[in-house]
Amino acid sequence: MKKSLIIFLLILFCLSFISAAIPNPEEVLGFDPNDISIDSEDAKNVAQDYLEDEWDKILENKGFGKIVLFIGDFLKYLNPVFKVILGVEYSLSWMFFLSLGAWIYVFLMVFYAVKAIFASSEIVNFGVGVFVSILLAQFKLFSKFIELISPLLKDNLRIVIAIVVVSFILYWYVYLMERFEKYTKKTIKKEAEEQKEMKEKLKEK
């Protein structure tokens, strides 16, 4: 699982650079769509569609961009899956990538917490982690949290710094959970040995 954590951290750094390449709405529109008060949801959707169209035009002029668009078109077919698992549909935007990062982050937090407390199998830890993450996504907690902190992440540098800080916290969280897991296993082993000794004494009597 340590390898998975390293891969996750690398993905976060990659996402931070992807986010840095995606223009902010106010940079393209000349205003922040979050400031719109009348029919704000529809207006935000229009702004998002406009940004995606402009971003597609930019990518179409580059070789690597065409590959990104091809992958993006394929991922859009998986929108029903993303909607269930992440609570948001795929789009080439920092909202989607940060939602994905938050989902994986919560999954790892739950995975290691269950593993440390109950010393359970990898399958159980994985299942609980996925269940909790999907449950939170269905209540749209990831997207709502990102919308809540979005005023603090108005420039790409802040997004990158936030991702680095979160990655650092996750690394030490996993380290502490692994130490706690060792303690849990020792406690379970000790209790099992004590119960075995007690049974042997009862048999002798």
C-alpha cells in the first residue's frame, strides 16, 4: 500500500500542474461566475461550457492536446460512473481533478484508519474506504467543500501549495496509522496468548 500512496502523491502533483494549466473563469470571461446572483447555477454552467470550448480550441492546435482531448472524450462516456463514484461528471477543470483528489484522499484516510484500529484484511479496508468515499460523494460533500474553499484558491499557485500541504499531512497520517496498526496487532496477539494460557490452566484443573 506504500507504493499506492507514493503513486497517489505523484498523481496529486501531476494534477496540480494540470490545474495550473487550466485557466480560471475570471481570466477568460473577465469576471468571476461565482459572483453571479441571478440564476447563478445556470450562469455557472454556461460559463463552464464556454471555458471547456475555449480550452478545446487551445488543445486542438497542439499534438499532445489532441491526445488529451481524445482521452477526455472517452472519459465523458464514463460520466454515469463518475457521477456515482465521485458525485461529479468528468470535465477538464480543476473542480473535477480536485474532487477526484479529495475522493482518493478520504479513501486513503479511511483505509489506513480501519487497518490501524481493527487490523483487518486489505479487502475489508478497501471495501470500507470505497463505501465511505462513495457515500460522501453522493451527498456532494466533496464538490461542496471545494466550492466552499474556492475563494481561497483563486490562483493556481495557491492550488499547488494546498495540494503539497495536503500531501505532506497525508504522508505523516499514514506513518502514524502504520505505527498504531503495529500496536493493535501486538495487543491482539497478547490477548490471544493470554486467552490461550487461561484455557490451558482451566484444562489442567
